[in-house]
Amino acid sequence: MMSKNFALLALAATTALSFSTASYADEKNPLDDVKTLKLCVDYSTLTSEADKASYMKELDRRGQLSVQDHDNFAKKQVVNGSTMCGMYMTLGKPMAEKGKQLRPMVYKVVHVYPTHYYVTQMGMVVEKYERKEGELPPKLIHEKPKTQAPPVIYQSPGGTPMHHQ
């Protein structure tokens, strides 16, 4: 009896899913074939609220936006925790970008905008710096020297440690 009810429930769920999928499949979304990065960059140039809503819906469907993105779109702000896509949507295409691969599948990129530098890692904004005349952009990697000082410096071999001031 229990397995018969389960079989009927499974059949009903499958039928409902196939009808909802079939009706969704009939409606072709024109943004389905557009590359994700293009959607993110083009969003900043849209003027129609209907177009903005359809782009936002498609990018949400693709899982490209964070909670910070949605919270800060109205304020036109990019904060730590925003996605790179959200940054492009809010600020448009950067003036310049420079990236470096840190490990397999891990990239760190500095994006240059007129008033700020944004550093993204793995598609998330991790740092924001104000651009100041005469200052260089943030480094992608802080190189370690070939030889490093010991963690504790002694006054003499076998002696007591010196306290750093």
C-alpha cells in the first residue's frame, strides 16, 4: 500500500515537472545565448527598466550576483563581497585591468576606475583603494625575499632574545 502511494506521488510529481518544463521550454529567452561577462558589462549602459530587469533576472538565474550586489545597486556602490559581475554592472567597464594566476583556478585582478582601484579574487571584490595622484596601484603579489630574517633575534648565540621596539 505504501509503495503504491509513493509510486502515484512520484508519477504526479514527474508529470507536473514535465508540464512546467515544457511550458518554460516553449518560451525562448533572447539572453540565453549571450555570454555572462557581456551581460554584466552591458547592464551599465542600459536605459530601459524592462531591459535592466530582464538582465538582472538572467544574471540571478546564472547565480552571478551576491547579496551585497543587490543591497548596493540602488546606492551605486561596490563593496567587499560584491561580485565582479556586480562591479561591472554598477561601474561599467574599467579603464584597465591586470591579473595574475595565484594557484590553479585562482586569479587575482586589479581593476582601475577613475576614482578607485578594486581588487577581485575568484570573482569577488576583496579590496577597494582610493586612487591618489603619485601612488601606484596595489600589488597583485607580495613577493617574499630569498632570505628572511629569523623570527627571533638573539643578543648572542645561546643568549636571551632581544625585544623589538
